[in-house]
Amino acid sequence: MSDEFDLVVIGAGSGGVAASRRAAAHGARVLIAEADRVGGTCVIRGCVPKKLMMYAAGFAQAFDEARGYGWTGVAGRFEMSRWADAKAAETARLEGIYRKLLADSGVELAAGQARLLGDGAVAVGDRTVRTKRVLIATGGRPSRDALPGLSLAMTSNEVLDLRELPASLLVVGGGYIAVEFASILAALGVKVTMAFRGALPLRGFDPDLQQRLATALVARGIALAAGVDLQAIERTSDGFALRRSDGTVLRAAAALNATGRVANTEGLGLAEAGVALDADGAVAVDADSRTSAAGVWAIGDVTHRMNLTPVAIAEGRAFADTEFGHRAARVDHRTVASAVFCDPPIATVGLTEADALKLGPVDIFEADFRPMKTAFVGGEARSYMKLVVDGLNERVLGVHMIGADAPEIVQSLAVALTCGATKRDFDRTVAVHPTAAEEFVLMRQPVRRHLAALP
Ligand code: NDP
């Protein structure tokens, strides 16, 4: 076993694994250090188990719909422990695949906490290796200091490891994790209250989506305690109490802290190695993921640029191609699509209406309809789509959707945006019928025209 490497990657999550395999494919000798399970947040305690839980939750609605479509005797009881066993088996299988991918790529995996020692030396557990380059890909973890008492609450990590559901849940926060877990747990029968300080959940998303999401969450029985600052959370004899600045107290049997995530920078020897952090405590990097220390790069959530798995992977590959493949590559963070797996799901790519307006004239196209599937079921569920179009050259600047299949539909439209598609390109695309996605190519007249950029 050599102790000389071209690259040491710290953190075997999606970004670190992608970077190390790409660097090895370019001929580099690569070691990847991991102190925990291989696969990182996405595979072990994030996107993958969350989506598996979302699928479990989806059956409650599917059973209701099935009755509308003529099925009888459709019912069931959800057992969290059975799901937990299936989830553990699936994450173990995926971890095995990640380990095999690394081995097959010729990347050496070393278990242990890594620490930069300076002058190209890195400690991994008890071993010291030498390397020409270091890539920090240690990801992030739930933040616990937004309010006093938050460390008493569960985070998404613990929710994904539950073997029994609580009767009621207080979700603290109104971001991605808050709306996703509120939707999932409510569908599984938990009485959910979401407490957040904004007027609407998902700050930063297009307000037309935020508003419709709030309506849909309430329709699914989730109580929204919005628009009031949160002060502290405490344990009580029968659960948790959240104090708010207007004097009100919200109570539930369990609490989920969903107040954001922080970068994993501790214990890496970053300060000693001259690696600067930004104001959020994340590793500061330039457009090529270089840190302030020569020979040290950082990608993914530890840089807090855009905390999404595919972005970490793209940053890792761009680094490896540039440094080892002699092919300069950079990630364009402007047209990254993202999805929120709440119910109904949201997906978006490009500019919001408000952001586009700052740049010039904008035309807005919308579709708002009851999905066909609800025809036999009743209910008020609706889908909503918005195109934000440049008023001068008709280029589509933003695509936004809330409704069934939004993530799948917007993923495909993200290709069109990346290619610079115009509204005319959408218009000359023949629809696939009957689908929901066809509404995106059938929007004829703008619902609003903003003629001049806002100051
Ligand atoms: P978010 O940043 O999305 O949301 C954090 C929430 O906590 C916001 O509602 C914020 O309120 C609130 N908050 C923060 N500080 C306070 C405070 N002091 N008092 C009251 N409220 C507070 O973080 P998440 O933890 O939900 O997710 C972290 C990141 O992980 C996301 O940004 C996303 O990048 C990624 N992620 C992506 C997913 C996906 O792609 N589907 C799924 C899950 C996570 P306010 O808005 O008012 O600041």
C-alpha cells in the first residue's frame, strides 16, 4: 500500500466519490477518506431514504384514489418498523455499490477521520499519507443553534431512523426539509404542525408556488403556524413546547428541527492549513472550487453554494477534469433545476418572476388545472405551471411547477432551458396527449406582461 497519492479526497459522499472516480479515470492515484458510512448524506440519511419514505406515504392517497376508481377492500395499516427494515437493507445495498464502484475504479478507501497536516501531508486515522492535492467533500449536518433547545429535537437523521411514528409532530422551520417531512408524516397519519417565521413556506421560491403549497398543506391537514418569530423549544412531560414571540406556545409529542444545515469543517485542520471559511462557516471557494490554501479544493455542501447532490457531483467532476484530465471545466450554477418532494411536489429551474423582472421586460404564462386523475376522486387538488419568458427575445428564463410529477416534468424541461429554448420552441413542440406536461407547450397568451424592468 503506497502512502504517496496524487489526490486525497476527504468525505465519501456523492461529490467525493464522483470526484475520486473521475480523477482515477484520468490516471491519478487517489485515496478517499471516510469517517462514517460510504455514500454520505444523500444515500445514507438524505435524498434516498427520504424518497423511500415519500413512496410509503404516497400509498395512503393511492388507496383513497383506488376506491374512486372502483377498487373495493383497499385498506391497510402502516408499520414504520417494517419500512425501517426495508430502508436499512436498501441503504446497505447502495453503500455496497458505492464501495464496489470505488474499488473497481482503483480508488483506495481509507476508514477514519482525516486531518490536514500541511506540506502535502494528511493524517487518516493513525496513518499519514502524502498527496499533491486535497479535495474537501465533507458535506454538512443539521444546524442546531437557530433557537435555544433545538438540540433536544429530532433532525431529519433521526426521523429517517424512527421505528415508530409519534402521534403528533412539531416541525420547526419552513424550508425544504420542513415541507418534505411535514407532507410525508402527515400522510402517514401523524398530526403535524409546521412553525415558521415567514408568511409562507419555502422562502425564495416563486410566490405563486409558495401560496399554492400553503393551501395544499392545509388541505392535507397540516396546521401552519406562520408569520411569528420562534423563541425557544423545551421538553415537557408529554413532549415538546415551542414558544413564539407573540406569547403563544405550540405543543406536540415530538419535534423536528428543520432550521437549515451547516458545513462539516471541524477536526480537519483547516485553519492551520490556511483554508479560509466564509461568513456562514462554509469553506470559501472560487469558481473552480479552489480554497484559499494552495493545493486544496472543496466541493459540495461543505462550500454551501447550492446544497444539492447533483451539484456536488458536477463540481467534483469539473475539479477532476480540470486538474487531472487537462480539460478545463466549470459548473454553471444558474440553470440548476431543483425539486421539493412535498405533497404536491414542486420543481423549478431558472429565474423566478421577481428575479427576471430585475433584468428587463418579462412575459408570464400560466396553466392552472385539476389533474385528470382526480376526476373520479373529487377533492380540490390542482396543478399549476408557470413560464417566465424574456419579453424582448422570447427566451424561456424560468419554469416552475407545483403538482403531481412536477420533478419528472421539470427535469426534462431543464434540458430545453440549458439549450436556450424560446417560447416559440415550446409553441412548435407537439403535445403528448393526455398528459399534464403537455400544458407547458399549450400556453398561448401571457397572463401578465411586465414591460419594463423594475428599478
Ligand atoms: P432551508 O434553508 O431550506 O430552510 C431552513 C428553515 O429554517 C427556513 O424556513 C428558515 O426560515 C428557518 N430558520 C432558520 N433559522 C431560523 C431561526 N433562527 N428562527 C426561525 N426559523 C429559522 O434548510 P433545510 O434544513 O430545510 O435544508 C437544508 C438544505 O438542504 C436546503 O437548502 C437544500 O439545499 C438541501 N435539501 C434539498 C432537498 C431537495 O433537493 N429536495 C431536500 C432537503 C434538503 P427563513 O426562510 O425565514 O430564513
